[in-house]
Amino acid sequence: TAALRSALERFSGPVPPDEEAAARVAFLELKAALNTGTVRAAERGADGQWHANAWVKSGILLGFRLGRVRPAATGGPFPFYDKDTYPLRRIGPDDGVRIVPGGSAIRDGCYVAPGVVCMPPMYVNLGAYVDEGALIDSHAFVGSCREVGKRVHVSAGAQIAGVLEPV
């Protein structure tokens, strides 16, 4: 984690064109760590207080700076365009996450633990951490870099706004 943090901090400002490949590698490592939950945008300190990991947020923003707008996967007749660095996350049966059909989306770069239930339509944004047994109910939104605890029910229509900016 220290090496990843150092690499991302190196690219906290403008990325020179000859460094873009290295920046993309660091960003992809961050996204993989966010997907597995080994790195989090926020953590509880030894004192019990939560604090943001500014270097993680900076790395997430790096992904937006590196990304190019491209056609995104669609679930219907309307076209969508988004940064190619943040596609929708692919979740399979081995992940242990229940996604009920009907228009839900989970963005790549967030952790969704086994036992989470996703009722349509719902959305989990990048950098979020959704812990075991949580229920993200219909029309609910879990914003960027938000933490949802074990067995928490995010009620239908609830919006937990993101906290990506400012770093």
C-alpha cells in the first residue's frame, strides 16, 4: 500500500505525456485494490474517528483525468458516454452479491462485499465500500467514497451523497 500511495502521490498534479502509461498502471492498481476492499477511501483510526484517505481520492480523480469519453454499456435504447477508466463493474456468482434484475449499476472501483443485496434500480459509485449483508434498496444511491456498514439497509429512495471532492 505504501508503494501504491507513493506512486499515486507522484501523479497528483498534471501528468506529463511520457508518464501517462505509468500513471495508468498506478491508477489500475488502485482500482483493483478498491474492488477487493484492501484500500478504502475512508478508514476508522485508532481513536475511533473516521478520516478520509486523501491519496485514495486523489488517485480516483487521476482516473478521471486519464480517462477518455467513450460509449458505455447500455441497458436499453439510449446511448451513454462515460470515461473509459470507470466502466460498470462486472460482478459474477462467485462474488456472492445478489443483483436483482431491473436496472441497477455498480461502477468499477468500489467494494461490494459478499451477501450484499441490490434491489433495482440502485447505483453504487466509485470508491464506495459496501460491507457484508447490506441491502441497497430500490431507487437508492451510494455516492463516491461512501461507507455502508455491515447489515445496513439503505432504504428505498435514499441518497448517500458522494464525498470525492474536495480532496
